[in-house]
Amino acid sequence: MKNTRAIAAQRIVDVLNGHSLTTALLTIPASLSAQDKSLVRQLCFGVLRYYFSLQAIMNHFLTKPLAKKDDDVRALILVGLYQLVYLRVPHHASVNETTTGALAIKKPWARGLINAILRGFLREPEIAERDTSEEVIYNHPQWMINQLRADYPEDWQSICSANNQQAPMTLRINVLQTTRENYLAYLAEKQISATPSAHSVFGVHLMTPLDVQALPGFLEGKVSVQDESAQQVASLLDLQPQLRVLDACAAPGGKLCHMLELQPLLKDVVALDKDEQRCAKITQNVSRLQLNASIKTADALDLPTWWDGQLFDRILIDAPCSGSGVIRRHPDSKLLRREEDITSLALQQAELLKALWPVLAENGLLLYATCSVFHTENDAVIAGFLTQHHDARSVDIQLTQGRATPFGWQCLPQAQGGDGFYYAILRKIK
């Protein structure tokens, strides 16, 4: 099957069946050209970003709903509509290629249906403005809109808008190998347009995304790909020589590597992840950057399997979360996440804090971080922890982006800036 529209539709069906887009994209046929692979990814991201509005257009032209077994036809129609609404692809090419995709998915009967819907939209493009439901206007599930509005009554609309934009590609300079100024000059020599990040002294924004393998200096360890909000974490830990550090949820290793870059004289650094393949990714990143850490495949909650009894001076809990601050990078989460997930995740986050607090040394710092914007996963978790642990004190945070919260600091997703991110620092006292 070489029809790129059909290939994209099949990946979208995988998401509709509960798989992440990241996993679905791994199954793109290797035989496709680099250009075709890029188009497949663009179509998948685009359809999932605008799923609700595209579905409303499709439903207008359907005389009866499609059966579940025809999700591939549904996805193919959405792929065609996305091209007509959002891409600068000639209409005839979009219609013809998408209609032909019905043959690639072995459903020739759908050619007429797909052709009728796409040409119907070209005759009535105003249909796109007709549905005024919030899900369609903001392209988010209603429960998520409700939660954002409750947490951010002044900002929820701008958050939804930022979530529907393509995220910038941001790099982090390895200060052990180069400086930001030198690397920007290096990119200029290669005729690659880039600017310094506004809120991270280590960050560089690429004007046009590049494949990492083609990124100058990447294989040599000069730079890594990391959003500027995530780049704040290592600095907030106040790392000093000879400290013992734990990264409790370390994969894929970006924040761990940044810590090692900023303070190469740490006494001991332990990185955990309970998934063996994800640990392999940590090892790969540490090796590329020519760094060292003790990487263990273990569940942070199961202390006897990994802890040697020595206390840590610094602990990072980059907690599993809803990812509501990085929806622009993972638009599939708008379809995969459920409202009840948030409460369940908050319980897991609280368990991590409770389990790891005893391994923190007196006067040590624990940094709790999420890529979420929901209060339930952020300040509410910290507030609950502080009421139960009288030897914990929150530490003030001041960054150049975002806002202070009662117990930490919240960054919201910015269209041309950083991801949504939450940070809270706890100090252990007598």
C-alpha cells in the first residue's frame, strides 16, 4: 500500500483503537520516501489536531453513520477534508489521491462516498463555520474544555488555541561542548535559521524543524532536542558538586542529561524507569552526550529493588501525568485521555511523593514536575502532601515565563514558546 493518504488513515485508525500516535507512526512502511513519510506524519497530526471540526463537516454530508468496522473509511474522509481545509494542496490532487485510497484499504465501494463528501465540501465550504458547539470551535473534548475553563477562566481559550498549533523545535545546548552563541554561528554557517530561546539560556529555536540525524552536532552530542519549559528543571535543582541525585522517572533521559551537563562533579546520579526499552533510550542519550549515570530498570515505588540505603541530596520526580501541557506535541491525547484519568493520575503522583520522601536527606530538595496544566495534578497534589508531611516546606520559584501558584510555578503552552509545565520544590527540614 503506497497511497500516503491511506497509510495516514490506517495510523489514525490505530489511535481510534486506543494506541498512541507515537506508536502508530512507528509502523509507517520503511519503503516510503522521506518526503512521503513526512506527509503521512503531517496528515496524522493535522487530523488529530482538528478532529472535532473535521468530523462535524463529515457528519453533515453523511446520510447515515459509518459502522465501527469502517473506521478506515472515516479516517480517510477526515484526511481528505484536512487537506482541503488546512493544506495548500491542489484540490483535485487531494480529492483524487484520497478517493484512490479506498482501493488501498481494499474498500472500493467507498470511492463514491469519499468523492461525494469531498466535492460536497468544495461546493459548500461555509459548512465549516456552521457548527458552533465548543468541541468543534476549540477542537477539544468537552470535558477538557470544562476543566481548562474551571482552572483558567481568563486563559482557557488561548490554551486551546496554543494546543492546536504545531510546536516549535527547540534545542538544548550541551554546555560541556559548546556555547549557545557558537552553536548559533555554526547553524548560520550551515544556512539553518535559528534564534535563541526567550526563556532558557540553553535553548535554541529552529525556524524550520529538521530530522535529528541531519541536525549539525547532534550525533557528536553538542545539542539535544528539548522544549524550553523542560529546560528549566535542571537549573531549579540547584545542583552542587558531590551531591547524590535521583531521577525517579527518567526516561527518555533529557532532564537527566541536562543535570549531568550542568554539574559534571555530582557524586552519584541514579536514574530509574520501570520499562526496559525506555531505559535503553536513557542509555542511548547518556552515551551520545558522553555522560555517566547509574541507570536501573525498576519501579520507583518498589524501593527494595533499587535503593542501596543511602539518602539523596536531590530528587527529581518528573511524574507521569495527563500531558495536558503538551497536547500540541501529542494531539492524540485529546481522543485517548478520559476525565477519570486525571483523578487516577493524581493518586499515582501522590504515591510517588510519599514513597520517595523518606530517601531524601535532611535539607535536601525534591523537585516535582509535570507537563500538565490541570490543578488536580499539580498544586492539589503538593497541597495534599504538605498537609501530611510536616518536615516539608515549599520553596519559592521565580522564572521569566509563567506564573506563581500557591505551592509552585505554572507555565502555560505558548504558540511560539514553551510547553505547559508545572514545577514545585520541596525542602526537607528537621
